[in-house]
Amino acid sequence: MLNLLKTKATAPVLLASLALLGACQSNTTKQETATTTDASASADTAKAKKPLSQPLVRDIYTADPSAHVFGGKIYIYPSHDIEAGIPENDKGDHFAMRDYHILSMDSINGKVTDHGVGLDIKDIPWAGRQLWAPDAAFKNGTYYLYFPVKDKQDVFRIGVATSKSPSGPFKAEPAPIPGSFSIDPAVFTDTDGKAYMYFGGLWGGQLQRWQGGKYNPNAPEKEPNGNQPALNARVAKLSADMKRFDGPVQEVKILDENGKPLLASDSSRRFFEGGWMHKYKGKYYLSYSTGDTHLLVYATGDSPTGPFTYQGVIMKPVQGWTTHHSIIPIKDKWYIFYHDTQLSGKTWLRNIKVTELKRRADGSIETITP
Ligand code: FUB
């Protein structure tokens, strides 16, 4: 595994930079590997497009970083990408991850420690395949790891595992969270102590199969087209023990500047996957990926459950098809953790990164060019 990774990681940065250049030319064009990029672009231009930041770890592939500060230390809960030899498709079958490695750093530019496997798919009794983007939370001396994985019927559910240490190992509960579905759990604990889980993802994330509250295996592979309202993320309040939903799963409404729901055709603004919540000066910031248009965007609201009003782009497309992030305060600054495919040039072998997130005086977020 390590040898394989090292070979791939020696691919010239030039290739990665060329792919990044291609990705930035159009946010509606599916981003592909460096080999699909125009090789005739001059080396000088490629140099000028150097990535904003460098991978945090290089000896394993990591993605979907959910970062938290626990006990004064930065912990990152990423997906652990592997080469599973599965052909790429729109359902994301090639993202066939099997475990999580938990990472930590004392400070933003500090050394990154890999704490090894914190949870393995073989130790999740109900899991079938594809351990996707996780998140973590802390309450009353216990750390909670939330993870989406397909069950043995190939339906994505969300599970929870616990540990007394933020770096694990985590022990999975015997069954998924009742009523959970789809992918990308993000848990936000509000200043009043109430915790909420945001979740959902389109296409391979199966959210479109859950309309009407029931799983429909025959639903279209993708979302509705045209002028129908977009499918939205979901939110549920968590129970006091952080292991169940306390109350109904609700739709997270995202409105445009006229107070109208974003439409499915509005592909550069509508929710696709990778939701994250943070609070700044009393406002709730819901950020998410627009999926096939490869943007990280945000919407704000006055309540953790919405409605939210679309505000703008946080990050332009990264190299790679997916884009996924988390936003946290560290000391007196805010940071965004994200991923791209700088090391491999392959959509399914990603590497996590971090950069500062800056705001204007009115709280709006400055757009980052990664
Ligand atoms: O890592 C697998 C999936 O890719 C995640 O769940 C999505 O958010 C996307 O990053």
C-alpha cells in the first residue's frame, strides 16, 4: 500500500496544476484526471496555478475532512480513500473505502499525527460497503463518530460509534441510527447545548430515493430536472445520548434572494452533498457542495433548522470531481478543511488540506480560489 502510494505521489506537481487549470475553466465541466488536460499549456502558466495549500498527509489518501478542536488539539476525521479497482461511475462505486484513520495536529502548521485505524468496516455489524464521509462530536466525556455506510441491502444508513478518546478506537453501535438514511452526516452542537445532525447527498448518496419518507429503489438515479424545487439536505435533532434522532427528520430549506426555494435546475447553487453548519455572531451558516458544478457555497439563517438564504461561493472548484469541507474556529481565526486530488490526479484518491477562511465586516465569506 505504502509503495503504491509513494509511486503515485511522485507524479510531477505540474500534472496536478494542469488539471487544476482545466477545472477552473468551467464549473459545469466534469473534472477529470490530469491526463485529460491540455498538455500544451505552458509550464509557466502551470506554475502560476500552484495550489493554495499542500496536502496534510501524503502516505495515505484522505478526503472529506471533518475537523474539530477537542481539548485544545485539532482532530480531523476524514474518509480514507483506497484504490479498490472499481471503475468510476456517477453512483460513486469507485469510492469503496473500508476504514477511518483519525488525524491530529497541535496547531494549524504543526506536525500531523495519524492515530491509525479508528474504525474498520469489519467491526460494523450491519455494514455492507462504502464507508463514506464521517463526522465527530463530544458530549459528557464521550466522543461520537458518525459515519455513512451502505447496509447489506446496499442502502446508505448512518451509524454511530463511541470512544473515550478523540483518536479512537471507536466501537460501533449494533444497528444504524433509526430513521437515518443517505450520506455525509455533520453534527453541530449549538450554544444552548442542543445537537443537530445535517445529512444527505444526491446521486450515489441516494437522497433522491427517499422522497416521501420511504426508500424507493426504483427512483431515478439522479435528481429531478428542470423547474422543480431542488432536493434538500435533511436535519434532525439528536437525543440527549447522541445516538438517536429526537423528533422528525426535517428538510433544510434553501431559498434564493426572493425568498423562493432554489430549483433543481439551479445547479451552481442547489444542495448536492457535504453539508456543514457553523455559527458566527448569532447567525447559522449552512455550507455545502453543489456536486456536479463543483462549488462549495453557503446560505445563512436565524435558526439551526432554517430556512436558509443562499449567499455565495466559499470555494471555487478543486482538482477532482468531488469537493467537501468543514469550517471551524481555531484561536482567533477561522479555517476551512477541504480536499483535492493533487497527489494522485485521480478522482477517488484524494488528499486533505486546510486554509484560512476570511470574512468581510458584514460576516459574508470571501471566495477562495484553491
Ligand atoms: O467520499 C465519498 C463521497 O464523496 C462523500 O460522501 C461526498 O461528500 C464526496 O466527497
